[in-house]
Amino acid sequence: MMSENVLLDKSLTFAARIVRLNKYLVKEKKEHIISKQIIRSATSIGANANEAIYGVSKADFIVKLQISLKETAETEYWLRLLILSDYITEKEGKSLLDDCLEIKRILIASLNTAKENNK
């Protein structure tokens, strides 16, 4: 199932982890608000990155990656809130946060390269 694109692979794997987190939050913690927010933002990361690949222009590619980066920042916020509000442990949260921050770094590098090549 792994493709040649690290960003797409990592964002899909991350989204699947967030889907499992959502199930846990709803079933075990009876939390519905933050879980809906984080599943929307986290799954949007890969969806927009995937869309970027099929963009109609370099500008479209850049815009979709920028949206993906914004969704990564939002997901990071929700993860930090879940940790601070004790819905997930620091250890559980750190693993997810590390993955989120890795995706963020990949997106920033990809955007910098795309912008440089677009000059």
C-alpha cells in the first residue's frame, strides 16, 4: 500500500491513527466535540496533499499544500489540547504530536521547494 510519496504515506498513516483516536475518545471518554474537530483537520492534511499532486498548475499545487499545512497546525493544536485536558496521556499525545510535526516539516520543505521552482 505504500507509494513513492513520503508525504502521502505519512499523512495517510497519521489519519488512520487519528481515526482510531476518535473511536477511543467517543467510546471510552465520551468526548464528541474535540474528536470531531481533530478528525476533520487531521484527515484533511492528506486529502489536500493528495489533491495537490493532481493540481492543474504549480500555483494550485502550492495552494493545496498550504491548506494542508494549515490543517497540520490545527491538528497540532487539538492534540495539545487533548493532552492538557487529560483526554489522552502525555505519552500517547507525544507519539501523535511527533508524527504531526514530522508531516509539518515535510510540508514546509515541499512548499519551499515548490515556491523556489516556481520563480
